[in-house]
Amino acid sequence: MKNFWKITVNKGSCQNLGLWLLIPFASVISHTWLSVPPTMICFLLSVLCCLLLYDGNLTKNPLSCDRWQIQAILPVCFFAFYIFLEQYFMGAQIRRYWSVVCAALYFPVCIGLVGKSPLRNWKNKIDWFIYIAALIYILEAIGRYGVVIYKIINGSSTSFGIYRFKFDGPMFFESNGTAIHLIIILFFVLWWYNYQKRQIAISGVGDEPKKKALLWENKKLFSHYRKLIFLFIILLFLTLSRACVFAAILGLIYFFVPKRKNLLLILAAFLVLISVFGLFVIYPLFRYDLSFMSKFDIFNYACAYLQTATLWQWLFGVGLSESDKVMLIYAHNYWLVFLVETGISGLLALVYMFIHFIWKTKGVALYVLLPFFLATASSSVTFIPELYIAMAIMFLTIKRKDKEGVNSEPDGMSII
């Protein structure tokens, strides 16, 4: 029994395979054309690789994790475990809550696989993650527009106007879900591009020839990043999701504002700007648009439901994907979804996890989280592995910076 848990594996190959399965294929998602997203299968295999990396000596630390890794993953694991237990004991179908739990677990698995490996071992996986995501979203746009055009030609289209191009996509039935994923990818690529430029600037301090040589060596790669950034922006516009386009515009403003000092003050001023712009510009333009106004009706339905909800429903919700049964309409709002479907307890676990991301990355996570929060005020997607991978990579780069004693975040971001 002494060696029962020990499995002889090539840990280098196992770690490399796990990284390939986990990061590059995170965007290979289809909820309409496939019953199981391919990325979920890759994730389960990467979990197996992650488990094989550890020693299995139960008399010591069973996970062989450093203290900082455990501190990083605990709030996320708590969130995933809590959602699993809550929904399980409520009798919810596993397919209803597995997407939430599985997406959150991308973070600890990524920390486990990437945490102890040097930057060069996972940098190319991140680049492939970006390239494959670009390919997937190009195919998604072609598939969505192709299906609609085919229906128009055959006279079988039931929608009218520009809205018809929002439906029948290979990833989601409605393109707002696709747009939220694109928001995450776009702002992660922006941050990753600027992070690498900053690293070159730091490594070349006091050695201008070395700095120029490094910039020249990476010129082609940086050019690819810029092209991909503009590609993701175009793909975002092709989703025709006004909420996500609006979120992207405000996210870009926040992204390029220098913010090393007075971050909370800048963030508060930014939120006031959003409120004023929405009230005096966006609302008058779309007040007669039924699709736009339905987003406000959701709050009325939610308030009406919460006034009659039991204490149990207030605390633990009605079950994931069940809000339409108590509100007469699905809660197309990320925060309302968790409030109504998982209760106050589930919402607090979610908020605590996001605060943990922001705190541990010293505010860097806001480059992705802020536009994500804005976009999900009008839609809701629960299976978002790209978000948790982005949070893990940001956390690991900040940890690497702290170990090396250098500043890897510039005062303001750049796309040039």
C-alpha cells in the first residue's frame, strides 16, 4: 500500500500535454451544434495531467502546492464547490450547473500546471490560445451569417432586419453570448501584448542596443498581435451586440488611461461617466427599441419575484437556468442570474471570487473584468473558461513580477 498512489510518469511531458489541452483549446465551444463542448473534454484530460504531476505521498502535502498557490485557488475552489453542493442538494440537473463549476475550475488547474514552469514553457501556449480563438470566432461568424443567408435565400427565415444575423450561431443560439467571449479574448490579448512589450522595456533598461535587438526580434510577433486585436474588434461588431460593443468602447477608454496612482478614484469617476453616458446618450437613442427596453423589464420582473420569494429562495435561489420559471423571462443579466438562481449566498461567493482576482492581481484583472461586467449587464453566459484562464495568467505574471522585484505594469497601456 505504500506505493499505491505512485505512478511513474514523465512529468515534463505530462505538464506540457496538460498545458496544451487546457489553454489553446479553451475557446473551442459549441452549445448549439454539439451536445458537449470539445473544450470540456480537453479540460478533463488536462485535470488528469495535473493530478499525475503530484507525488501522491499522503503523509505530506497531498497537492505539493506552494503556499501562494493554495491562497490563490482557495476562493475559486470554494465558489465552485459551493455551487456544486447547493445545486446538487436542490436536485438540479447536473448539466445545469456543471458549466459554472467546470469553468471556475480552469483557474486552479491552470495555476497547478503553469505555476512552477518558466515563462517560456507557457508563452507559446498562450499565443496558440489566441490564434485558435481567432480561428474559432471567424468560423463562428461565417457559420452564423451563412445559416441566415441560406434561410433568406430559401425563404425560411422567421426574423426580420439586422436582428436575424444574431441567431443560429454554432457557439450560441444568440450572438450576445459569443460577444461576451470575444470581450474577454480582446482585452486579454491587449493586456498580453502590452505585458510583453513592457517586459522587453524592462530587460533593456541601461542597455539600449539589447532593447532594440529584442524589439526587432519580436517585431513580427507584435505585428501579429496588433492585427489580431483589430480582427477581434471586427468580429465583436459582427455579433451585432450593442451592449458588448458599448462595453468594449468604455473598456478601451479605461485600458488606455494611466492609472498607477489613485486607481479607486479613477474607477469611481469611470463608473460615473458610464452612468451619465448611458442615461443621456444611450437611453434616448434606444428607448423605443423593444429588445433594448426588455433589459430594463427584466429588473421589474426580478423585483416582482423577489417580493414574493421565500426565505429559502432568497438565500439559495431557485436553481441554475430556472429563472424563467419564476420571472416569466430568463434573467439576461449575469448578476441577476446568480441572485435569482443561486440566491444571496451564491451571489456573495461570486463577488468574493472576483474581488479576490482584483486584489491578488493588484487591479490588473480589471482590464478584463471591467468590460466583462459591463457586457454581462445585458446578457448572461456561465461557461466562460477564457475568463478564468485570463485571471490565472494575470495572477501568475504578477507573482513572477513580485519575485523578480520589477514593475511589469506601465502607467498607461499602448497599442502601438
